[in-house]
Amino acid sequence: MSLLAEPKFHEVNRSELRQNQSATLKRARGSAVLVIRSNDTEDEKVVLDKQYFDQLRKQLQSVVETLEITMDQRLFKQILTAADTLEEDLRLGKLHSLEDAFAED
């Protein structure tokens, strides 16, 4: 799992966004997050670069899947047990690549 860049927050108010929408929205590039302020914090919004959002979503999904695996005590124990023998199995040629296992003859 790759690490995401730490977000950099740029705050603007709604009138600034309305007055210069194109230039203001361009500030939300990469890991830069545009925070649209409001007098009521419930009305504040954020604008993210789509690629950065997709990375966040993928990493969140990966974390959820990892937690699900570690919460399944039986499965997690099996994984840990198998991990102990992986190096030896690899050295002895007991393991096969996915390409070998699913090769079409």
C-alpha cells in the first residue's frame, strides 16, 4: 500500500469562490484540499482532486479489508501459520506463481 501525501488545506469563503471560481477550484490539485468556509460549520465543504480522492478511497477500502481479515481470528491464525513456512516452501519449490497456477494449456 502506497502512502498518500499529507493534505495541504487552502481555505476560501463562498464569495471568493463565486468571484473567481475557475482559479479557486484549480487550487485543489494533487493533495491540496480546498476548504470552502461558511458561518455555519455544517455548511462547510471540501473540494478534492479526483485522483487524490480515488487514492483515499482505495486506501480506505484496503484498510477495511485488512481489518476484516484480522478480525476473523480463524483466518488470521491460518495466515500467520502459513507465513512461517513460506520461505522454506519457496526454497523447496513447493510454491507456484499465479501465472503457473492459472496458465491455459
